[in-house]
Amino acid sequence: MRTSTVYLARNVVNAPELKARIIARSRERGDTPEIAAWLQNHFYRYLVGNFNTPPEAVQAISTTEALQQRYAAGAPAWALALLARKTGPEASPADQALWWISPAHDSVLALERRLLEFLRSRQGTSLEGKLARINCPQALERWAQEHQAFEAQQLAGWRQHQPHAVQTLWQGSQGAFVELLPGSGVLREEMAYESQMMRHCLGQFANRRQLSGGYGEHYAEGCEQGRMRIFSYRTGQGQPRITINAWLQPDGRLRIDQIKGKQNRPPVDRYRADVIAFLNHLDTSEETPDDALGMRLLRTTGAQPGWHAVESLHSEAEHLQLWQRQPRLLAHVPQASPLVQWLAAAHDSSLLAGQALPPALAYSLEQAGKAPAKAAPGTPPEAQR
């Protein structure tokens, strides 16, 4: 069996919490028993043994002090013993690492959504009722292969835009956001058109003539049942440029799930201002999906809640939220707050390149040989990144 399709072994100190969170999210979604069991087994084992990036989600713990910082009420005895063995003269290579994985990190949740999309799309296939036959690395590999095939193959029939399948919700500077209407009678045709133009899986149905099954079924059912809303940003003569889908929450707000440009890439920057304005037009929850972070957007809370470009964030609370969610995006903040600068300096001082630092911090970094690059005179911070 290839290395890529097996589960590796790793000492993860918070493995029980990882499994508990998987079970809790599965119950909240109402997953089928088969999918819930698969996630508790295969997704859990993949996180523990194979999940490696990003570094802020998967952290090595090498000292007792670092371990105890995560367990105020007392660290697990086995983990303390492992670290004690690591520092002893008889330490073996297998004892060299203890790991902590953030159970609700954006990258963990994004991976779970990808697997859910794959698992739910097996309805009507040879894997229906037999999901236990495939493990997590194999599922991810098949997901990637199928999405590559979507890009390479033509739809069985070229789908035309259905004008009465959409309703304009918001007009922007370069285009308009429309909503795909589940009650139009031609929702699936318009979804297929959207996928045809965007080359993503939203409207990729297993049966292309009857528009049923496959990845498209997952999105179509969610929309038809009133659990999901689908929005498309269109320019010119109804040309799709961006697809957004969102799940309706019990409180009536929308949880933004995905924001896709063509071929599942981030939307191009020239539409970014319209995306921000449209998201603020909607009543959304506080979650920020990976796709939004990839566009350098953050849903903030506090005094000015809403969607913002990270370079426009100025308050310490917003900078802390960005630091907690996606530290790498601090590189796009022209001037982080002093508190966040100290936090970033302890993690990766290069994130502070071009920023004015407090004298004490600047001195400490100079002494440690970790001083970040300075901006050239008259150069805007964004140009330094």
C-alpha cells in the first residue's frame, strides 16, 4: 500500500478532544449514521496521523512548560512522561515529538467540508452503504481526481443561462450578485450553467441529462430544501465570475461556506470590493471561511462588526482576531497594535516587516538576530509584502 493511503502514527496530546469535536459537529449537522461513523473513524485518524499544515493548526510541543500552558488543570500524565523520556539519555526517535492540533481551526473545518462533499456525493454510486471501504487519504485523492476531471471534460450538453432562475439581489460597481432560485423549476439547469462557466463542482451532476446525483446533488438538495442559498456574481451579459454558497442557521443568519472564483481559485482582486459590500449586505454569522481568508477578508465582531479587508483593520481587538484566525495575514496589516506585534514577534518576526516597532521590541529582536525587514523610505507597507 502506498504511503499516501495509510494512516501514520503520532503522539497527539489532545486526540480525545479532536474526536469529541468531530462527533459534536456531526450531530449538529444531522449526518447519516454511516457518514458520522466514517468521520469518527477515518477523519479522526487522518487528523491524528497525517494532517500537517498549516503550522498554526499543528504545533509541536517540546517542553513541559509548553504542555502545561495548554492544560491549566493539569496535563495528561502520559504526555508528561513522554516529554521526560525525550530529554533523557535513552531517548529514541519515536519519542521526539508531541503534537497539539487545533480542533476547530479553519483548515480542519475546510478539510471536513471537503470530505463531507465527497461522502454525500457517493449516493447512487457503488460506494453507497459501503463507505468503510475507503479511507481518508483515498477519499481526498479521489476528490482531487474527480475535480481535475471536471475541468478536463465537457458537459454532455451545453447549458444555457435560465433568466428566470435567478433574481438580482445587489448591484455592484462592476457586476451584480444574483441568487439562484430554488422555486424557479430550473434551479439545476442554472447550477449546471454556473459550473459550466466557472469549472467547479457546484452543478456537476452524475447524470448530466437528468441533472441528478454526484456533487451537484449535494448543493441542489440543500438549496431545494431551504437549508442553503447560492449566489452568483455576474458581469456583462450574465457572465458568472464568483460563486458563493451559504447555509441558513437556526437564528436565521447565513454562514458563508465557500467563495469561489473560476476553477475553485480565489476571485480576482478587482471584484474584491464588491464581494465585501455584498457580504455586508447579507445577515451573516461571525464565521470566516478559508476562501474569505484567502481573499484577505475577515468577518469581525465588536464595535464595528462586519466583513473587512484585513489591510483596513485598525483596532487592537480586530488585530487580535486576525492573529488568532490567520497569523500570516498580519503581513498585510500596515501597522499592527503593539500587543499583536509582541505576539507576532514570538511566532514569526518576518510578519512585522515594514512596521514601526516599539523601541523595547525592536531592541529585543535586534539582540536575537530576528529583526524584520524595514520599509524603504516612502514605500507603502503593502508594497513591501
